[in-house]
Amino acid sequence: MNHVLIVDDEPEIRESLSAILADEGYTVTSTGTATEALELIRDASYDLVLLDIWLPDRDGLDTLAEIRGMEPSRIPEVIIISGHGTIEAAVRATKLGAYDFLEKPLSLARTLIVLANALQARRLREDNQEFARQLAVRGAVTGQSVSIKALRQQIKLMAPTNGRVLIFGESGTGKELIGRAMHAESLRRDRPFVELNCAAIPEDYIESELFGYRHGASPAGASAPAEKKGTFERADGGTLFLDEVGDMSLKTQAKVLRTLDEQRFLPVGATHAIHVDVRVIAATNKDLEEEIAHGNFREDLFYRLNVIPFFVPPLRDRKEDIPLLVKEFLAEFGREYGRQHVELTEDALAALRQGNWPGNVRELRNLVERVLILNPKVQRIERKHLPAGIFRESRNADSGRPGRSTFNDQSPTLVEAREAYERDYILKKIDEYHGNITRTAESLGLERSHLYRKMKALGVTVKE
């Protein structure tokens, strides 16, 4: 239900507007001061605010400016109302971000139309923010390997349905991005995609995260907002992505199962159930059948979720996709850091293809970002610019065992780790000064002879 906050110092206007909007199906809260209005907006979620320009404790336009400066996810659409409206005030309100400007006495028909349009604008803003966030995250279905081509085909086939999806895959393979790709190609693409990492939420809070709570029922006490919409309610009409669903407690599993069966739930502290239309996509890095055998996961919930199973391959099983992934990540971080047209040499790519990548696509993405940051003036990333651990892994990648350290079958000693860092740093500095050892030594605060001895000890050789 859409929540409206009325901020006006005239009690008669607050009472009449509240009654009219309640009859129109809005949830209404009202106050006569700017100070209380700002506290209410910080404590609860409002879709719309009707804000008087003349308030006893503060100017309405200054209040508008403070509202617009809040966290983006909490900013409602604001409609300014005034009995002393001027063109200058209307222009200033618009520049400050007000959706519209209404003059008193208010026309009921116009007010209802403006409210409806403002709600639509808010939904479009939220959808655009979500779409931009989806575009910013890449790498899940990039590649030309057989497994990725099959995965893309499966997404294209299953996305337009309403069938629940359960995505299996190791950490870092891009399970959430597969869920986003499913949503983007579904019939629900114009509605919200809401995600919840079940492993990241403490047990005492996950129920309120899923189902929300009403006034006074927050598990966090007085420090939390007065009320909150849960992920099921926020995803109404769209898609709810439950990441690491295997980490959900049995108690919470039972409530999720009931919600999936009935498509309705009761927020914490509420007396009336909320009906929703949500497609659930879940993901896990666990063997849920094994978890069922050990009594950690409900079998009936498993079968509700596992209507359409997806299996995301680890990066070590599709190494032919690494060059395409690297190119995509270089373009992404190039835009972010103002480093256009950076590329990796074939020798550097060969080193990356030999890695075992226990952290999968996420690990590769992090490495590309790290290399760009540590080499700010390099346009062609060579093998020497890669972390030393990559080379050690290259000599031992045939083991093929997942979950190994990037450095080797055994963790490096402190001395080895320090030497690897020193070698990488000295090579970066030498490259930064185009092989000039004298200038490199000066930048490092070393004597030239001392730097030569250090290079010899670390096996660094360059031509001046």
C-alpha cells in the first residue's frame, strides 16, 4: 500500500486530506512541523510527501533540500503545496527536486492526478536505478565455451516462464548475475528485482528482512525505522533472488515454504496478511540433497524451489572464456578509472589461462582491477605486471583441485610473500620510469647500488 506523509501546519487541511487519501487507498501519516517530518522520513519508508512551503519551525523548501540529500533509496517524491504560491517559489521547488507544485485551496481532482503521476515517476526511478545496477555488473554469461552457450540458451528458454529456479554453483561463479539475466529476459522485467543474501543476515533479523515488520515490531529496537517492507513485499510483481538459500534456518524455511504455497504472508507485528505475486529464484553453493540427508534443509522446500535447476560451471572448467572476461573487465574498470584502451598481452593472458581460479569469475575480476590500480600508467599489461602468485600457480595448475590457494599447493611463507610483493612493486616502478634505474632508485628512496643488489636477490633483470 502506498504511504503518503502530509506536512502542513493547518490541522483542518491535514485532517481533510488524510480522510480523502485514506478513502483512495493510501496509508497516510501527517504532521505539522518540518522537524517531525524529517524524523518520520528517516524512520519509515514513504512513497510521497505533500509538503507545505510555510511551516512554523522551518521553510518548506529548505526541508525539501534536506529530504533530497538523504540516502537515494529513502527519498520519496515530494509535492509542494502553498497558499502563497509564486512563480519564483515554483521554479525553486522544481530545481530542488520537487515533483510538482500545488496551490491552495487544493483541487481534489488535480491533487489525486498529481499523486498518481508522482507514484508512477517514483516506480520508474526505482526501476531505472535497478536497471543501471544490473548493467554495471557483468561477467556471468560472457564466453564462448560450450557450457556458457548452453547456459545462455537455457536462460532464453526458461526466463519467460514463471517457474521457480534453483541455481547451483561454487562461490564466485556469478549465480546472482544469472538470476538477474533471467529477470531481464522475463515477462517481469519492468518490475523490481530484489535480492537477499540469506547467509549475510543474522538469524534474529532474517524474518523481518523477508517479510518486513509493522510499527513497534522491529527486532533491532528503537534504533531501527518504525516500519519496514520486507523483500517479498518489495518484489511484488517482480523477482525475488534468495542467495545462499542453503544457509537459511529450518524455522525460516518453514515460513518461506508457506509463503510460496499461499503467495501471502504476515509481516512481523501485523494483523492482516499481504498477498504478493513473486517469482522466486534461489541459489546455493551447497549440495542441498546432502543437507536434506543431514536434516539441515527441508525436502519439501527443495522441491518447491527446484522446478528449473541451473548449474553454473566453475571458471577452471571454461578457461577458454578467460580472454573475453578479461576484455570485459578491462573495459568496465577502464571506464571507472579513466583508463581507456588498456589491453593484456598474449603472454599475460596465457599466464591467466593456466591458473586454477578457486575464486572463479569474482577472483579474476578482482585481479584485473588490482592490476589496473597498481599500474596506473601502463596501457599494455604484460606478464611482469601480474602478481607473482600467478606464476607459481601456473607451474602447479595441473593438480586441478578446487579451493586451492592461488600461490601453490602450500601457502607461501612470510618471506616468500614479502619477496613476491617487493618484486612486483620494483617491476612496476621500473616500468613507470621506463627502465631508468637511477630515477627508479630515487623514487624508492634507495641508492642505485642498493637497488641493483635488491634486484639481483629477487631475480629482477631489465635493460636500461
